[in-house]
Amino acid sequence: MNAPAWTRERAAELLRSPGPGDDKYRRGVVGLRTGSARYPGAAVLGVEAAWRAGSGMVRYVPGSESPGARSAVPGLAAPAAAVLAARPETVFGTGRCDAWVIGSGTDPALRTAAEAAALRALLRGTAPVVVDAGALDLVRGIGSEHAPLVLTPHAGEFARLAERGAAESGRDSAADGAARDAAVAELAAELGATVLLKGSVTRCASPNGEVLHAGPATPWLASAGTGDVLAGALGALLAQHAEAVRADAALPVRLAATAAVLHDAAARIAAGDPEGRGAGRPITARDVADALPAAWAELVGRVER
Ligand SMILES: NC(=O)C1=CN([C@@H]2O[C@H](COP(=O)(O)OP(=O)(O)OC[C@H]3O[C@@H](n4cnc5c(N)ncnc54)[C@H](O)[C@@H]3O)[C@@H](O)[C@H]2O)[C@@H](O)CC1
Ligand SMILES: Nc1ncnc2c1ncn2[C@@H]1O[C@H](COP(=O)(O)OP(=O)(O)O)[C@@H](O)[C@H]1O
């Protein structure tokens, strides 16, 4: 049986617009502990997307790196400086957060013990956490008491996490779609976490076996950094619904699929590819983040395409 497609209409129902009783805190505070000396750009992309997907406040907390951590290029700005330059609205340092994004732009091989402990504390907290890229390996072994988690692996990361061969979880094809759905649902059940497997079709599974499809997305999305944008946007949506997420175990998988639909809608606008079949023009991850507000308006029906 095919998993249901998460439609634009269903996604729009979860895009929460502010009302007169809102303030920046009530609208949702998202914290990002992402990026590194090696990958400062990933921090910028996630922060940008978190703002552009409707957060009331975005906090950025640089991870602690060993003194020997090397940037990819000597003299490259540290992630916090890059975030500040790109988005001065961002609030730096710790404070109350309704949801977290961790792992984007980090390499587990370079992680310090102090950083691992700080990330495990978030994973064992109460605020929902988007677990991306270099933090995915921390999920195994945190125990059964943990925050609502949404893991966002690409196919290579999924294969490592699920301890499967890449061929089993790699490229999208209709023939093995059902097997891939089953593999994503199995991992979600095993880890007690929502799993969002990125690809042309993004597959989202809840621990209780619900699987939703978003896409196929515009193939222009297959570009470095767009996953960092997705993680930031998903963090924003989780922060906006954080209280409901703690009460309703079915919500994270729907928010994950909503983030994927919003992300694709932004990429289609940026690329000039409304049908999502590869018409239009090349885009960058930053273009996708910049188009999130227009995609939001399009989904909630405030503007024509
Ligand atoms: N501007 C930036 O700072 C950017 C930083 N990035 C960060 O770079 C780090 C490394 O991420 P990567 O994904 O490149 O490397 P990884 O080391 O996680 O995975 C790449 C390996 O997985 C395999 N693979 C299989 N299926 C794949 C798929 N569908 N997509 C990608 N790889 C697949 C590749 O062949 C390759 O061997 C992450 O922390 C990521 O967040 C990237 O997001 C790119 C942009
Ligand atoms: N062929 C494709 N068609 C449409 N979208 C794709 C395709 N391949 C990848 N994507 C999307 O592009 C994004 C890539 O994310 P990811 O692999 O994490 O990249 P990065 O780590 O460089 O940010 C995901 O949202 C994924 O769903």
C-alpha cells in the first residue's frame, strides 16, 4: 500500500500565522546549535530558514570546538560571526527555546566530549529537537526518556544510521518505494523518533508507523546546503507547535512533512518551476531560504502563484 501524500492543503493547516495576542515568545523560539569552523555556512543557512519560516525569535548557540578545530580555509569567519553578519536579528547564547536544531554543518569525528554532553542534554530534554547530519549518531544510546525527536538523514546518513547497505536505502525508484517506506517506519519505531528521509520523495515516519510522502520535489533542490535550510525551517515549525507536539505524538510527523512541502514550494518559486519537473533555472540553498515567506503565503492561499 502506498503511503499517503502530504498535500499542500494539509501542510497549510499547520502553518500558524500570528494573532493580536502573540508576542515574539508565543510565536515560537527556535535555538540552533549548528555549524562549525569547517562548515560555518550551514549555520547561516539554518538560521536564515528558521527566521523565514515564521519564528518569533531565533537563538544561535555555537557548539564548543576543540582549540585545534580547523576551518576549511585559514581566516574563515567562525560560525557565530557569519550568522551575525547575515542575520543581526539573531539572539546569541543560551535561553529558553521551544525547539532545537542540532548537527547541521558538524562532523562527529571532530566533536569534543563537552559538546557531546551538551547535545545529549538537549536530546534528553523536553523541547522538540531536529537532529541533522553530524548529530545523528548520538541518538542511539540516549535511552527511552528523551525529547520529541525528528531525525533528518539523507540517504547516505540513513544507511549509516539504520546500519543498512546504501543500496537498500539510497536512490528513489518506484519499484522499491514500499521497501523504503518500511525501512523508514522500522527505524522510527526502533528509535522512538520521527524520521524524515530526504530525497526526491521525502518520506516521513512516526514511531507508531504512520508514513507520509512529500514530493517529488523540484529536482533543482538537489544542491548543497538545502538540507540545512530544511532543518532550520522544520525547527521553526516545531517551535511554533511545541506545546501541542509534547501532547500529541502524531504531530511531529505531520510537521516534518509540512516542512518538506514548504521547502519544495520555496524551491519551485525560486527556480521558476511551478510544476516541480525541472523547468526554470538553477537555484542555491540561500535562494530556497529567501523564498520561504513567499511559499508560506502561497500555501495558505494569500497570493496567487
Ligand atoms: N555550506 C555549508 O557549510 C554546507 C555544509 N554541509 C554540511 O556538510 C557536512 C557533510 O555533509 P555531506 O552530506 O556532504 O556528507 P556526509 O559525509 O554526511 O555524507 C556523504 C556521503 O554519503 C553518501 N551519500 C549517499 N546518498 C547520499 C545522498 N542522498 N546525499 C548525500 N550523500 C549521499 C555520499 O556518496 C558520500 O559518501 C554536514 O554536516 C552538512 O550539514 C552541507 O549541508 C553542504 C553545505
Ligand atoms: N533529486 C531530487 N529531487 C528533489 N529534491 C531532492 C533531490 N535530491 C535531494 N533533494 C532534496 O535536497 C535536499 C538535500 O539535503 P541534504 O542531502 O541534506 O543536503 P546538504 O547536506 O548539502 O544540505 C533535501 O531536502 C532533499 O529532499
